[in-house]
Amino acid sequence: MESNLENQSARRTWIVILGLLMLILAKGMFTYFVVGDLGQPTWDYRPVPDVPGESPYAIYAPQPYPQHVRGDKGE
């Protein structure tokens, strides 16, 4: 009687393991084939300077003396 229970338990364990493995493989295949790599994007924003005030897309006009240091016209 006990060997029958052990066989059923082992069989259920393998069924669960194989089911989870199939689920992982199915998700991977879905991601690979459906989502996939769509290639290079079509837009081109061109390089934009790192300083926000120098960017052509800046909200505010550039300051005449942007440095916040003491000195010639930068006070």
C-alpha cells in the first residue's frame, strides 16, 4: 500500500515540475516571438547639451552671466 502512495506522490511531483517548466518555456517563447526586438527607433532627437540652459528646447532664455561665483560680472 505504501509503495502505491510513494509512486503517486513521485508522479505528482514530476507533473508539477514539468508543468512549471513548460510554463517558463512558454513565457520565454511568447516574449521572444511576440514582444521581440523591434529594431532601431525611427525618431532622431539629435544630441542635446547636458546643461539645460544651453539646450534649444530650454524653457528659459540663457542668463548673460550664468556663473554663481564672485568675480567679473558674475556676482
